Amino acid sequence: MASGDALEKKMVDKQSSEKTSIHVPNPHLEKMKEDVLYHFALGTGTHDLPALFGDVKFVCVGGSPSRMKAFITYIAEELEIGSPGSDYPNICAGTDRYAMYKAGPVLSVSHGMGIPSIAIMLHELIKLLYHSKCANVTIVRIGTSGGIGLEPGSVVITKQSVDAAFKPQFEQVILGKSVFRNTDLDEQLAEDLMECSKEIDEFSTVIGNTMCTLDFYEGQARLDGAICSYTEEEKQQYLKAAFKAGVRNIEMESSVFAAMCNLSGIKGAVVCVTLLNRLEGDQITTPHDVLNEYQKRPQKLVGHLIKKHLVKK
Ligand code: R2B
Ligand code: URA
């Protein structure tokens, strides 16, 4: 794991001088002698978490382990951490649930697909940051999505994550009862990312609402799943209503991500590239090399943001 110490000496953290700690709204935690972060294969009794992670300032999360490894390699090169061609080992090598990579003050973690998968990862990530005594942490989800009314390859920075009825809320069922949580994302961070996109000036970026669904097929009004009970017209009507409600893209993790960032007092952003325009089709037929280039766009945007915040003396 690359140490952030040398880098920290070289770099100035331009984030707020006020210290914002991680909040864990769970009174039971402090009574536990040890906390096992089971899906990370890490724990307070087995690892010196403050020594390993205490310097983390930026966490980037995304669906696939290989994309998150590519991101850490990219950001390490951008920040000139380690030698070119360095390999970044998977910190969670003791499990195959999630993969985690670190380069200086940047942590990169995979979260799999869908709300349950990212939620489990975020519970353990937030506790890891808390146990590590991290402060002033920013988390960004970088990912892929289906666009609505946008040129494929456009990037959407989420303003609010909305549910399938376009409501800005995340429903968590607790002890059998529905609890609705706020899904606003940090406005200033979204603006900062938009500014980064203007500075990079390589692809189109918008700030808009993101619809978070429980399914890729029927949940996103696709006609090409194994099961479908609606017409092309009904699909078009629904997607156009989503557009009218401010929705610019559809993915599957942003609502719980936003809700958990809000509850733990962590600044969060969601930056997703659109792989297709859903008003024009359902299947992703774009060639792989083009898709690969699209997937690098959120990485570039977030890399630019991180570089701007961690400036060399
Ligand atoms: C975007 O892409 C995945 C589905 O293909 C899902 O994780 C998401 O949010
Ligand atoms: N990810 C989604 O969730 N939907 C899409 O259409 C593309 C990527």
C-alpha cells in the first residue's frame, strides 16, 4: 500500500480548515470491544486502521474491481505518487466481495451492482473511516448509466437521486417499517465538478437528477429483458415523464449512496457517464473501445478535482 506521508508533506490540503469528522449515528458501536468489517476482511482488532487509513481524504467508489484498480493507477500517476508502473495490491485480498486500493490520500473501492451491494460496502467504509479517525473526507461514486435525452458519452453529475416515481427519497425498511431518507447531494461539490469539466473541456457534462432503480430491465423501462409487460409507447411516455421531472440518467446505487453520505456527514457526489440514450434504445451496442473511453470520463473529472484540492507546493 502506498504511504500518504511523503505526499502529505509535499501537498497542501486546500479543503476547509475546519475539521469535519465522520459521524456514525449508531450508539451501539462504542460499546463494542472490536469491530469486524467482515466484507472487507479488515477489523479494529486485527488491523491498525488509523495507521493504514488515517490520511485518507478522497474515496472513489465504483461498481467493478478492475475499474477501481485502473482508477488508483491513474490517480497515482496524476498525483505523481510512487514510481510509474507501480502495482497497487488489493487491500481486501482476504475476501472477494469488494476490492480496495490506496495511493496516498486516495482510496478506491468497488461496490458491485445495486443498492444492497453498495449499502453493505458503505456501512463498512464509513466505519473504517471513523475508526481510522479520518477528517474532511469526500466520497465520489464514479459509474455508468443510461442517459435520457443526452448524447451517449455525456457525463451527469447528480443533483438529487430520485426513485422510480421521481421522488427525491430513499426508502429503507427498518424493523418492518418504511423510513424515507434524504437523497440530496452536496451542491458545492457538484458545482466544483462542473467547473472541472469546463477546465478539461473534452466531453459534455450536465448537472441533473439521477433515477436510481432496483433493476436494470423492467425497473429501467427496458423492452429487452426476459420479462416485459408494457408497450414501446408506455416506455417512451415513462422516460419522457422522467426527463420532465429533471432526470438525466438512470443507474442503480445513487439513492442509498446519497442517503448514507448525508447521515454520516460526508461530502458526496455521483458522477456517471451515459452509455446510451434510452429514448433511442435499450441494448448497449457501442464498441468496447468506445465504451472504455466513455468509462474513463468520470475518472478524469474526479482526478482533476482531486488534483486541484491536493496541490504541490
Ligand atoms: C450502472 O451500471 C450497472 C448496471 O449495468 C449498475 O451497477 C449501475 O448503477
Ligand atoms: N447502467 C444502468 O444502470 N443502466 C444503463 O442503461 C446503463 C448502465
